[in-house]
Amino acid sequence: MKCPLCKAPMFEEELAYVVQLEDGHELRLEDVPTWVCERCDHTAVDEAVIVTIEDMLAHIDSFSHSEEE
Ligand SMILES: [Zn+2]
């Protein structure tokens, strides 16, 4: 995989990924496989990983709402 910005090689690293929820909360996920550009530090997450995260968010939706009150 090459960086879309500077075309330098990217390497895969497990980083925290912060998701902004619709209600304004942030959800921090640990150890998400992330591509990192060795030159400009641009990061990218595979589409398959994002799909997995969105699927997971759909299932914990009721959990985040129960925190409200
Ligand atoms: Zn780059």
C-alpha cells in the first residue's frame, strides 16, 4: 500500500481509532489495524476494517443510549 498523498510506502500498525458518534460521544477503539505513511504520517484504515467497526457500532447503539440518564 502506498500513501495517497506522497506515494511513500505505508506500514501497518495497530493504533487507537476514535469514532465520533451521532450523539456527540467519542468511542475509542484500541488496536485497530491502521496504515501509516512512513514519510508524512498520513493514516488510513482499510475499508473492510471500517465496515467491521460500523457493524459493531450498529450493535452497541442501545448501549450508548443507556448511558444518557
Ligand atoms: Zn505520505
